Amino acid sequence: MLLFVADGLVGLDEGLNRHFPKAKRQRCLVHVGRNLMNKVRVKDRKAVISDFKQVHRAANREAAELKLNEFANN
């Protein structure tokens, strides 16, 4: 299994599809977090990033999905 972790660079998906059509892709969590922080009020950033980290630090997939649902609904 191939996994590519990237920052969302334009054109990268096209190249991966051409050369590695079965590869899985994941957005870099640092870049996801930065993008998220750019869309949140400054006063809410600490709480939001703390909740965001709970999702990707979960012990397993099921726990992560629960945390993601909580995060999305707050």
C-alpha cells in the first residue's frame, strides 16, 4: 500500500493519479491545522486546536470518528 502525505499542492493529485493510481492520499495535519486556524476567530483558536488534536490523537479509528463527530458538531 502506498500513502502520500502532502500539503494540498495544486496539481499533485493529477500526477499521483497518473503514476500511482492506487495510492492513498492524506493531507498533512500541520497544514490542515494551519488552514483551520485561519478560519477561526483568534479568541477561539486555543480551544479549537485542542479539540482538533483530540481527533488525530485518538487511540483507534472508532475513537477518532467519535471525536471527529464531536468536533464537527461544536
